[in-house]
Amino acid sequence: VLDSPSPEPMLRMQIMHLVDLFANQLRLIEARERDQLTGLLNRQAFTQTFLQLASGAAEQLGHELWLAILDIDHFKRVNDTYGHLLGDEVLLRFARVMEKSFRFNDRLFRFGGEEFLVLMRTDETGAGIALERFRAACEAYEFPVVGKVTVSIGYARANPGTLAPDLVDLADQALYQAKHEGRNRIQLANQAPVAESREAGDVELF
């Protein structure tokens, strides 16, 4: 209808009004699900996105679902030394490096503070390559005034039935290990204990 203008001005006016209403709805949804500083998806959008990617439709693609937690090393030092405005600049540019490094269909989130998440459908090798590529890109990037900034990354695979909080916890444990071992590295989660607890019939609610 929009491609072929209606001879009736009133009908066309009504159609354009509906288009404007729809566009406003999309903007409201976008604002609710996006981090205001970086423009990445926010924490509120994470659970719904995880459920969508972990659905049967995602499994039919033959790829595993992986979650990575990315944490900027010594970010508090950046804020204390250069102030929060430059700290925000680091967060913004960090997000831009993420967008350039990951694939267009990877889901990128700012989870809070200096902590970011990535959801990827790939295999273990692909996840490791993608995360190492980003780690190297971040290390090579020259942040204004601040200079070099590095990132520590923990990542884990979503097994069938894995809940979002469980997966975040697994990736967070791997992140802690990466930081404990010197930072500026990626670390795969050890998921054997989770498998054992599921076999034993334990139920974790949180």
C-alpha cells in the first residue's frame, strides 16, 4: 500500500499514522532493552535472549550455545586515576571493539559496570578463537588518554536444560580463575561438577 499511493488522501493519512505508531513502539522497546551508554543489549534483555537462543530452533542449527563474561582489568583504577567521564569513554570504546570483533549474529550485552556478556552459537573451538581474537584486539587498542586496557574472559557451554543463572555462574567462576592467573586471558569453565550433580539428581534453584 505504501509503495502504491492510494488515491484516497484520508486512507493514506490513516496508514501513515499507523506506521508512526508502530515506529514509536519499536523505539520504546529498543530503549527498554539497550544500555544507554554503550548501546549494547542490557541486563534486562539477557534472560529473554538466552531463552530464545537456547530453544529448540537454536538446537536445530547444530551449534552449541556459549556464554562469555568479559571484565575490564583494573577498571576501578581507571576511574580513580582519570575520573568517571574517561571511564565511561573506555566503556563506550570497549563496546565498539566488541561490535567489530564478534559476528553480527552474536548477542552482546553490558551486564553492569565494567562487565559484559557475549552469547554465541558455535562449537568449543569457534568460541575460543572468537574470544581470543577479541582479547587481542582489546589489548592492541589505544584508548584515549588511558592508553592500554586489557580484558579477562571466562566462558562456558550451555548444556540442555541449563538455566541462565547457572550458566552465568559457571562463566563467572572461569573469569575468577582467569583473573587469579594473571588477567588478560581467556579461561574455559570446568563443567564436570555440573554434570555430576545433575546425574546425582540434585536440583539447583538459583
